[in-house]
Amino acid sequence: MKIYDISKEVFSSTVFPGDPEPQAVPLAQIGADSPCALTQVTLGSHTGTHMDAPSHFVPGGRTIDQLDLGKCVGPCLVAEAAGSLSPQWVEAALAGGVTRLLIKGDIEVTPQAAEKMAELGLGFLGVEHFTVGTEETGVQVHRILLGAEIALLEACTLEGVPAGEYLLVSPPLKYGGLDGAQARPLLLGD
């Protein structure tokens, strides 16, 4: 079985404009004064490869610790695309009952594509960019996807992963009450 780690290294990841840069501050080093090493980590809840909770854009929405983990584990399709996704592209990609989709390529999830994903019952969506939509459509696209409780993985890396079917394992960290959390998603394949 081949295992693909599709996460980005946290400290070298691009952050969304205005988000805090991740920092690591050593608190203890192994030596005469300490038997162990300890590091303080500071970062935003959407730094690196991360998952958005509905509460990120939906008032009263579920927080990351309330996310349905069943959506984050199971059969998954990796599909390639470029440019703006159309509802027709979504319909073709989800044909046959696909409920977990990772999109490889430089894409934009349009509001119409997001509506089609929600309508067809998509449970999990992953993209390589650090956000879905554009500066103009990002809020609307997030509200559509998260309002439909689609588990949303952003800033994954699919370089070297061939398009096809896999087993996805992508639980977010359990940050109580937060709007998002880092994840280290894995794809298992032949």
C-alpha cells in the first residue's frame, strides 16, 4: 500500500493575507537544566494544511471539534482540473456517488459549482490553494459549502499523487470551539 502525505509543512506555508505567521519558540533544550525539549508554537487556526469548520463563515455553525469525522475518513476521488469549475464539471466528477473529492490543480470553486456540490451531497472537499473562491467570491463559496456542512480541506498538496481513487484519512486537530484546525491528511492507495 502506498501512503501519500498531502499536508504542507506548517512553518514554511503561505498564510492568508492578514493571518499571523507561524512561530516556534524553544522553551527548553535537552541538557543539564532539562531532560527534554519543549517548544511553544503560535499560529492561526487556518495556517498550513487545515480544515474549515462551518463556524468559520456560518453564524452558529459547528466548530471544528463538532465536525462529523465520518466525512473525513473513507473512499475519495482525486480529480484534476484547472480554472473556474462549472456545475457540469462537478456533476461529472461526482458521478457514481463520490462523496469525498480532492481537486488537483489551480482551480476556483465558483458559487455555481459550490451549489452543485451541496445539491449532490458532497461530504468532503479538498483543494490545493489556501482558500476556495476568489477575493470576490470567497465568502459566498465558503458559506455555501460550510452551510451544507461539507468538510473543507484547504492548502493540501497533491503533487505526485495520480488522479484516481484512494482511501482518505483527514481528521482535524480537536481544538474545542474553534473555527478551523490543522490536519495531516493521508491518501492510501495501491
